[in-house]
Amino acid sequence: MSSTLETPVEPTAAAEPVSTSPSKGIDWSAIVRSPAFLPGVLLAIGMILVYLPLCRSLWDLWMQGDGYYSHGVLVPLISGYVIYRAWPRIHEIKVKPAWIALLPVLALTWVGYRAGVVGINLIMSAAMIGTILFGIAFVAGWRWMLALSPATLYLAFAMPFWNSAIDAYTNPLQKISTTVAYQFLKLANLNPLMVSGDDTSILLDRFQLNVAVPCSGLKLVLALTAFVVFFVLVARLKWWANATLLASILPMALVFNGLRIALIGVVGNTYGTDAGLAFHDYSGYITLLVCFFVLFKFARALGWQD
């Protein structure tokens, strides 16, 4: 008869799970140790001195009554959010300063300064974006510049790059928006009449709609384009879904802008001219919020899982 001697085994502490997800924190020590850190600080100070007048003029542009750039106040925040979403991937890139990038930085800074002297904000805006891009390459390297370029280029939506489009397409969209509003009013059985010889005026029983330039729908097109590009950057949808989102901009803007104009007519015809004008003043913000919500739901339907 045999027996076995069992040696008691001491319980071992459970192994702690090892996190495999990349850290989201900023490695400030690596940035400070970069040989381009001090030149980068000097560059940032120089950019502030050169482009501060442009930044001040942008605030005035965003606050203008016509509203074409009223979405601009959100653009820097959205750009920062795009960087935040991509940071787990970006911060793993090795910091490797590209000293040659200092040449375009200096050239673009000089162009921006001269454009500011003569008051050409369009050229100054382009020079500022270029200076930021090459400044990133100078401080952190070309791969950092490439990784941060979507968020940097997105800043263009807050700058006066769209004035030519505004001048070229305002009147055609003004006429289309009037036609869309007319059809909505017909569906509501309000018996609208188009003013003879005027493609942008609609007569109702007790109210007249004059679709002016700010109501053309183009400012809604610009805002929706900025929103759609934001969704494309953060949602990481398939190519056909991105194309669908981009293709929806113009139809959605025309439909919702036409509906807004029609609702102004309904309010004015029902409650009087003062009520119609009051609704006109704040209905644009309501329309923008509704469009953003619809785009968000549309992006979800196309596969955005976050």
C-alpha cells in the first residue's frame, strides 16, 4: 500500500491584467526634450504676433449679421475634438523635428505679414494654415504634420475662403429656395402667389415673403458642409457612406431652408407681420440645430457606431 505526500501549495496572487491600450496622455517630457522645443516656442510667439490681427477679424466675420460664417465659432472646437479623437494613434508617432521645414515657415510668415499690412485676409488665412502645418513639421516631424493635417485644414471652414462661392451661387440658390418654399406653402393650402417678374417674392393673404440674399440657403450649405466633413473625419465610415453624406448636403440645405422660409410665411400670415419677422430672426439657428441632428442620425444609419 503506497501513500503520496501532498505538499500544500500556497495560493498565488492573481495576475493583474495588463493594459494593451495606448496611453492617451501627452508625453510632455518628450516634447520638452525635443531639440526643436525652444525654436517651436519662439515660432508660436512669432505666429501670435503676426496673425493676431487676422484672429481678431475672424471674430468679427463670425459675428456678422449675414450669418455666412456664423458656424466659424465652432470650428476651432471641432478641430480640437478631431485631434482628441485621433490622439491615441497620433501620440505614438516619434518626435523627429524636420529642420528644413523652417524655410517654408519663414516664407509663409513673411507672406502672412505682408498680406496683413495690405489687408488681404484671404491670403493671410492661407498663410496661417500653411505656417501651422509646416510649424508642426519643424517641431515634431513630417509624420506629425500629416497626422494633424485634417484638424489643421478643417480650420479653413472658419476663414474667408468661401467668399467667391458666396458671390457666385447666392442668387441661384435664392431662387431655388423660393421655389421650394412656394411648394411647401401650396401643400399647406395657403394659396401662395409668385410675384410677377420677381423670382424671390411670394404673396400670401396677409403676408409677403421676400427671400433676401441672407435667406438664399448658401450659409446653411456652408455650415452643413463643415458638419459633414466633421462626421467624415470622426465616424470612419466606408467610402460609399462618406460619399452619401457629402451628396446629401445640397438637397438637405435646400429642403430645410425652403421649409424655414415657408414657416416664416405661415407664422406671418397667421399671427401678423411682426410675428413673422421675429420668427425669421431666430429660425435660422433652429434650422441649423435640426439639420445637425438629422445629419447625426443619418451618419448613425450609415454605420457610425461611436
